Amino acid sequence: MGGAMATRRAVRNDARLLVNIGLLVTAFLAALTGWVADLWDLNDFFYHRYAGYALAGLGLAHVVLYWRQFVGYIRWRVGKRRRPTSGGLQTRQSLTMNDVLRAPLSRRGFVGLAAGGLGGFLMGRGLRPRWDIPYGADVAQVYHEWSKPKLLSLLGTVGDWGAQPALYKTYRDAERYPLPEPDDFQGLYTEAAIEKRRSARNFSGQPMTLMQLSRLLHHTGGINAQRWGHSLRAAPSAGALFPIECYPVLHRVDGLESGVYHYAVQEHQLELLKAGSHSGEIVRHGLMQEFLGEANLVLVFTAVFQRLRWKYQERSYRYALLEAGHLGQNVYLAATSMGMGACAVGAFSDDGVNRMLGVDGQEEAALYLLAVGTV
């Protein structure tokens, strides 16, 4: 009888030990995977979800195994009874920090320490191999490989990649031109606009109305909703950080003089940076593609890289290019829906366009040109 009770007690103690170890491990994994999901903006992260399930299951098993202790403690608290002991088990005298520091290092401990250090060194060397860039190599391919998520990228997130800048850029001294609120114009259905969309390089020369310009900018990347105090826009953005700035270069728009403007998305206004015709300049910087001067306007998309860099580190440039593509497709669909044409341009003189806009080309740089006009 006594042997059977001892066996059951031993089995229960082993189960408690295993559950406690499992709780510790799964709690660590749940915290780690949650951290990864937050840093890399992962939605519905598989490992984090199932680590949470495992943690909940082990927590329930822990409650079942310690049910008597829980009930006894509650009765003691409610009835002010004598607190039960932990099954009559004797507690080991706790070690002091002085005892730990004075403990001798065994040969086994030294070998384990050395093996762990060597393994960590070799693992670190293999996490991200060094990329040698020979003369004439494709630097874009090297960047693509370098920016792949690796464990070292996760560890690098604890480094200082700079502070988060403001989400909105404004020119305080610029003359501002409010745009009319977009009306309830209903153009082509989405499916019809996608089917009809083509790159247009021949424009009629007829002026674009101010309302058409307002719709175009609003549907390209304007603020179209509010949620929990945050402004949502017409195009998706990594982490809702919105690194893309829009600079309309206007040639022929009713009610506005020609010039280089900045789209102040927060107020749905234009800020005049440089007055006068810049059609010849944009054609030169666009490598003599004449339709850039014949369209009603050219939208120049730039990226403020620090808006992404502080969170996404070396993947920031990828995300900036992706977002410029999202906005570019919005331009095409919005223009097509209103019966106008658009054409995207990736071949241009970066330095020339950056100088025209007054950006440095490093912290903020031009990525994309889109000509839009009546056809």
C-alpha cells in the first residue's frame, strides 16, 4: 500500500516537473515569437499562435496538477486557517550568492562553457555570410540577398537605427492651395478600369480641372478613413509608416499656376515650391521623353527612408519600392476611371529630379515619375 502511494506521488511529482519546464519553455517561445511578429510586422504568425495554444494547455494542466494546493490556499485565505504545507516535502536550504561565487569550476563545466562559446561563434559566422562584391557585380542582387530575414537581422533590431521621424512633411513658408473635397464621382468599376488601363503617351493638351486633380491625389494616396485615432490612406504601407511623398509638377491645371508643388496629404492641400513652367526641365531629367512635358502634370514620388529604417532596418528600401508601386497603380486606375491617361517612368536622372524638388537624394530621394493627362 505504502509502495503504491509512493509510486503515485513520484509520478505526480514528475508530471509537475515536466509541466513546469514546459510552461517555462513555451512562455519563452511565446514571448520570443511575439517579439519577432511585432518587429517584422508579421500578421497571424504561425509559431506565435501555436506557442500561445501550448502555453494555455500547459497552464490548464498546471492548475489540474496543483488543484489541491490551490483549493487549500483559498480555504486558508477565506477561513484564516493554517496554511497547508507542500505535501510534507522538505525544502532545501537556499544557497547564498557567496556560495555560488565560491563554487569550484569543474572540468565538465569548463568543457561545456568552451563548447558553448565555440558553437555560438561558429553559428554567428554562419548566420549571415559575408558578401564580396566583385567589380561589375549586380549590386541589386547582393542587396536582395543581404536583406533577407535572418537571425542576425532579428538580433540587429536591438541596435540604434535612429528615431522615428514625423509622418507628415510640410513646407511652412510655402504658399498653400486648398484642394476641393473629392465629390461622389462614380467612374468605371474596378474591373473595367483594370481591363482598360494602358500606358498613355499621347495627350490632348486640354486642361485638367481642379476637381479632377483633387480626386487623383485623394485616390492615389490621400487620407480616406480614421480608425482608433489613426489616419488611413488609399494605399497599403508597411507598418502604416507612409514613407512616400508626392510632388506634383503641374503644366496645365485650371485654377493653379504651373510649378513644382508638394502634396500636403494631412490637409489635402498643395504647397507651391517653385512657380513657373518646368515642362522642359522634367523632360530633360526624364531623359528626353517628350510626353512628360505634354501631360497635364507629372507626379514625382520620393521616399523618406528614415520613416521605415528605424523599424525595418535593411529591408526598408524594399518596402519603399513596394509602396511606390502601390501608389503608381492607384494613379493608373484613378486616371483611367476618370477618362484620362497615365504613364509611369522609371528611367530618369535621379540627381536632376532631386535637385528640382530640393531633396538631398539620400535621406529623401525620387523613386518614380507618373505622367497624367487628358486624352
